[in-house]
Amino acid sequence: MDLSSNSLVGNVPHQLCRLLLIGNLDLSNNLLTGELPDCWCNLHSLAFMDLSNNRLTGKLPNCWWNLKDLQFMDLSNNSFSGKIPVAVATHHCSLRSLYLAGNGFIGAFPPVLEGCNSLDTLDMGNNKFFGVVPPWIGTHIPLLRILSLKSNNFTGEIPLELSRLSELQLLDISNNSLTGSIPLAFGSLTSMKHPQNLSTTELPNEWKYYDRIDIIWKGHEQKFGKAIQLLTGIDLSGNLLSRCIPEELANLQGIQFLNLSTNHLSCSIPENIGSLTFLESLDLSSNGLTGAIPSSISSVPWLTTLNVSNNLLSGKIPTRNQLRTLTDPSIYSNNSGLCGFPLNISCTNTSLAPDERNGGEEDHWMYYCVIAGIVSGLWLWFGMLFTVKSWRRGFLSFVDGMQCRIMKKL
């Protein structure tokens, strides 16, 4: 039953609870209000449920997980609150896609999801969940392709076990309070190593849906629908992450965006970052990164959005290849040591990065050596001239002859 986008108002009618054999129900994009009735749990045959983009409120009924056949559930962009109900021990989870984003849910990461080993899309963004990101995500939900936990209150470190998600193509845990370092093991995320192909998985015709998600794409929030199957990337921005950017991230040669901005990252930008040949958007702004911008970054052919502002970078900005097209000076601003185009700061020897200064010093030494060689050669010639008698006589005879010719012409 598809009643989406019909400007329906008022509470969800209790009469819907009588449709015990209904398999698909879409009430999205309406103006429905109030709480869901407890009788909703009687819809045991429901496999597809979309209640997104309404004004529904209150807590989910405690009997919620009686909907054991549910494969697609979208409750996003409502005003639901409270904790996600706990399931009974014998609960069998059939969920493949779960959207809880844009509500007021609270509590720790829902333990009921530990049994959802068929789940491939999980969006819990923009809620009030708190606590740690549980390590069991990487072992108990092995088919995850899309994981969004952004804009919550998660704390602790990023679990290493997330690197075991071999199907993961989108990871967004931005705007939390995560600490520690970026796991080196992220360099082994299998699906991010190569460009993604459009999924050939056939969905039931009556569902007419594709996974969708909101992400920050090239600096702007954007909703992706069907095209999400072609997108790969990582967003860890807006946390409290520290230490260096792992060089292992350069193994993820299939990612199209990488956002590590607004953290406490230090050290230099990895020299091998140019290996990310499909990268279109890179944001490393508002950290404590030092050193020069690696020249390899100019070899990334599809890079159209770059931001390294508000760091401690120094040296001349690379300007070869694709970087020639990035002419907005603000993407390099508030780095007191950077110079060159597109900044209105010329590069002096003191403002160059150490490797550039060393290159200039090598050139100077070459000039000094050439000049020293010429001077030494002249001294050697004059020394031989005044110490070898035959050379001296020949030279004086040559001078006398030249003098006589000049005098005759005068």
C-alpha cells in the first residue's frame, strides 16, 4: 500500500492495524502526527515500512520487534524519542535497511542490531545516541555497505573491528566526540580499494526503492538515492581524533571523498596521498597538520574540491596538473607558512619548505663550484706562464709583436 506524498494529516489510523497480511506500507512524505498505536506490532507480515518525513512523535512500542519479517524500515525525519526497544532473546532479525536518522532517539547503540547479520544499510545520524561505538559491528553485521552514525554523542575510540567490514563503501561517523587515532587497519577496507560498480541486486518490483543517505559531498549536504551504489568515501570530521593521518589510507584507491576536518590531527600530510586516484573531494581543514603539501596531490586527476585551511602547513603550494584549477585562496588560508599561487604571498627562501630550500642551496653550490673552477684554471695558467721559461718568452714575443703592429697603424 503506497499512500506517500498525499498531504495526509492527523494521527496514524488504527484501522491500518487490521491489515494483518499487508506486506508493504509507505506513508512517507505526509503530515502525520502523534504516536504509533501499540496494535502496529500486529502487522507480522510487514516486510517494507516507510514512515519517513512526517511529524510522528513519542516512543516506539515495546512490542516493536514482533515485526520479525521486516526487511526495510525507514523512520527518519520525524520526532520520535526514547530508546530503541529491546528484543526478546528469541528474536530473529530480517532487517536489510534501517533508517532512524533525524529524530530524538537516545541511549546506547541499540543492542538488538547485534543479531541483524543481513543488515547492509544503517543510518542512525542526527539523534542523541551516546556511549561507545560497539566493536561487534565489525563481526556481527558483516554485510554492512553503508554506516552513518553522524551527529550523535558517541565517545571513545573508533573500533578497529570496523576494518573487517569487507563490503563497507560509505562510513560517516562525523560530528561526535570520538577520540584516539584513525585506525591503521582502515587501509584494508576491501570495498574502498577499487571503484564500485552499480549493484546488480534485483529488488521486488512493488518496493520501488533504493538505499538513500544524506552526506556532506564537496562541502554541501546532499541526498543520494540510486547513485549511492556508486559512491565510496569516509567522513570522520568534527571529532577529537589526534595523532597522524595513517599512510595506509592511501591503499583506499577507490574512495571518492575523504573528510578528516575539524579534529586534532598532527604530523604531515602523507606523501603517498596521490595514490587516491579516484578522489574528488579532500577536506583536511582545521587540524594541526605541519610540513609541506605533498606534490603527489597534484597527480589526482578528478580532484575538484580541496580544503587544507586552518593548519600549520608551510612551503610552496604545488600548482601542477589538477591543482591549477583550484584557484580559491581560501582553501589554503590560515597556514602562516604557505606561499605561492593562489595566495597573494610570494615565496622567499625562508618561506620555502625544507626540501625546496635544500634544492635551492644545491643550485647555489653548483654555481660556486663552477666559478671556483674558472678562477683556479686562470691561476694555474698564469702560474705556468711565469714559471716555464719557454712559455714566458713566447708570451712576451707575442705581446711585442702586437705592440709593433698597433704602432705602425697609428
